[in-house]
Amino acid sequence: MTRAARQTVVPFEPPATVREDVAAERRAVFDEQKKSFLRMVSHELRTPLNAVIGFSEILSCELYGPLGAPQYREYAEHIRASGHKLLTIVNQVLEIARLEGHAADMDMGSEPLDHALEDTLEQLSVDLRESGVSIDIADDTALPSVMADGRGLRTMLFNLLQNAVTWSPPGGVVSVSATERAGMIDIVVSDSGPGVDPADIPRLLKPFEQGQCALTRKTNGAGLGLPIVEALSGAMGGALTLVSARGEGLTARLSLPAA
């Protein structure tokens, strides 16, 4: 055997910079595919759900005349309420997938908290009316502004307030305040619900976890609200902190950069 035949062929190894460039290009392609998939799923799920909700509202209001038996109106109202709950879960699942897949687009800017809270309370009007829970906003005429993505800010406030309303007793009060601390704005949302054991708080920040055993809990939901808030706040340079104890309600502190 000749010396040339005995030589070992060493495979070509591209430089580290080339490998990094290729990996970055693949990540960019994957992120774009993720965004396209989420846009498609969002449209395909929300469109029929919005139709179900819209037509059930027409039926429950008897817009074009009486339905006949009163049970029909009651059933239409059940369809409408169930459609709203399902749409909320769909939105939350798509949001957590968007955030975990690094496909979130943030448009950061100065956002007045009073405007964001006003929009959020309008979204929660049905929940507040049905539960009898009221929202007490401290110094609502002098709320500061935060640096945040407008859509993301409203998503965080909605999830925090909906969670507080859900766990508050009928006729309870949810307290909201905002104070500045070391260049950050602390938005504090406190409820008067049953609270949770402090050891359970890390679990509540994991997707699809709920505050009670799935067999005994009294509320519906996918357990995505708080994880979404934590992910969004981190993407905006902030943080979410939860404080609670059994029988003492839950306090959520959302910290965001001051504008």
C-alpha cells in the first residue's frame, strides 16, 4: 500500500464564524416560519369563533324577533359566553407560543397607564358585571406612563385584572396602584381571594398550571395568564413578582421602566 493510500482524509470544518452565521440564518428562517404559522392559526381559529359569538349575540338579543320558547334565548347566551371563554383561551395559547418561540414583535414607547387601564376595564366589563367585583384604582387621575409595547401592556393588565377578578369573592374589591421606584413603575394588583401557599407561586408561573387541583378548582382557564405576563414583562425590561399566603389573597407587582 502506498503512502498516499494510507493518508487519513480529514473532513473540512468551516470556521466558527461561518457556523455562527449559518445558525443565525437558520434561526431567522425558523422565526419567520413561526410567525407565519401563528398568523395562519390565529386567523383560522378566531374567524369562526367570532362568527359563533356574533350570531349567538344576535339570537340572545332576539334582534330580528322573538325566538319562541324562552329556553332558546338562554341557550344562545350560553353559546355566547362559552365562545368568549374559548376565544380567550385561544388568544392565550397563541400568545404563549409566540413568546416562547421568540416571535414577538415589540413596539416600545411611552404608554400612559390611565389610558391602558381604561381600555382594559372596558374589556372586563362583562366579567365585572357578572361577578359583582369592583376595581379600586388609587390616584387614577395621576397615573404615570411606562415604556412598553402598547398591545403587550394591555395584555398584561387584562390578565392580571382578570385573574384577580376571577379569584375575588362576589362583591369583592380588586385594588390597583402604581408608584415609581428607582426608574421603574410598580403596578400592583391585589385581590381578596383565597390566596395560595407561597411554595406554590413558582408553579403558577409555569404554563397550564392553575391555583387549585384540576378536580376541585372552581374556576375555568388554561393557566396561561400569569406566565404570559411574566414573559411579556421580561421582554420589555421589567419583571413580575407574586406575593400571597393562604386566606390573604394574592398581590401581583408588575415592574416596568418609567417613561
